[in-house]
Amino acid sequence: MSLLILIPARSGSTRVPNKNLVLVGDYPLIAWSIRAAKKVINSRILVSTNSTNIGQVAKSFGADVPFYRPEALSNDYSTSLSVILHAVDWYIKQEIRLPEYLAFKPPTCPFVSSETIEQMCEKLKSSENFNSIVTVTHASLHPFRAVQIDKMGKLRHDVVKINNQDINDFERTQDFPEVKEGSPACRMTKTSYFLNLLNKNNGKLELEGQTYDSRSSMAYEISKEESFDIDEAADLKLAQNIASNYIYEKNIGN
């Protein structure tokens, strides 16, 4: 298997209690990511969780749960990078050969399709110049729209510069430089990058940083539906609406 699809799913969320098991449409939230991942060829689906309940549900939908993440790496202050490094470290200690690529796929972005994951992997495989590929989407708000208010109450519009230009250099919004919005929906990286991180830090797991190689990454654009991220309770209602209108069979499958 050339691709490890790692789905982080801890219990203990404060903003959306028990969110990974909340129903979205006819399935628990975590099941959406698992069902899509199962259609990706030459891949292994691993759910990293600290909860036996989440683990049992994940297994029932076909994911592997070979370990339970320690509480030290499952609290509100734990980093996503530490989740990845813990999984990589488990492979090393079990003397199991790591797949060449690792996709970090949060269950809170439930509408990512199997086709997207496969195409991201093919694009990364065909590139010799990058270690990572990450999802992006159309920007909801152009960064030129950001404003700043100083202590005296003065409003500044020119707080963001792109190519040494700001909003005052453009008369028409359609002439703004094109930008994309980063999305956490899926981030894929060569596993050698994480192995090097572990070696460089003497096996330390609790590290801060990005879940991909930010110095060597390329973009993969996805739709707003695929990039939808459940961050708070209100997002669940929106997810229900998307689930009811989304072409489920095309993107997730049976």
C-alpha cells in the first residue's frame, strides 16, 4: 500500500461535544471520511483516537484502529502534527513498513471525495520537486478586504500587500491579484518528511508545526462543498443541508 490515510478523531471536543459520532445525514460524521477513503486504491485507513466508542464505530465502517492515542496527545492543547508523528512512531516500533505517502484527513471535512484523494496522490507522485500537496479553495474574502483600526480609531485599508501592492493600487475589484483560500480538508505528504522530523528531534512526538511540509508544497483546488469544515455547532446544521443536497453516491459510494 502506497498511501496511509490518517483520520484524527479524539473525544473531548468542547465546541461540538462528541462531534465525531454525531449523525450527518444517515451516517456518523467520522463515517463519511472512512467511506470515501475506502474507495481509494492502494491505501490503508487508520483512525487515531483516544476513545473506544469512536474506535468501535470506525472499525464497523472498515477503518483500522491498531492503537489508542494516549491522553497526553489527545487534549485541547495537542497538535495535529503530534498525531501524525505518533502514528509514524507506532509504525516504526511495530517494524511495519510505512506507505510512501500519508494523507491527513480530518473527519470535520466530511465531503472530500475519493477522487480528490486519489488525484492528489497521483499529482504528488508525479512531482519530484515537492514533498506535500494540500487542498485549497476559492477565497470567500479577498485579503485586500482586511482592515485595521488603530488606537486612535483610524481605519486602515492597506494592511495586506501582495507583490508590493495593496487595495489602493486597484480601482476595480476584478483586477485584484488572484488568491486562493487554504483548506484543511486533506493534506498529503511523503512519509520520509515525518521520519526526518522524528530523527531531527530525537523521537519527540509533541511538536508544533504544520501537518505538511510548508516549505515544499503544491496546491490542489477543491470545491466549497468539499472544503466545508465543521468547526462549531452551527456548522452541523449546514452540514446536514449539504448532505441532503450533495451527490452522495458519486462522491462517497456504497
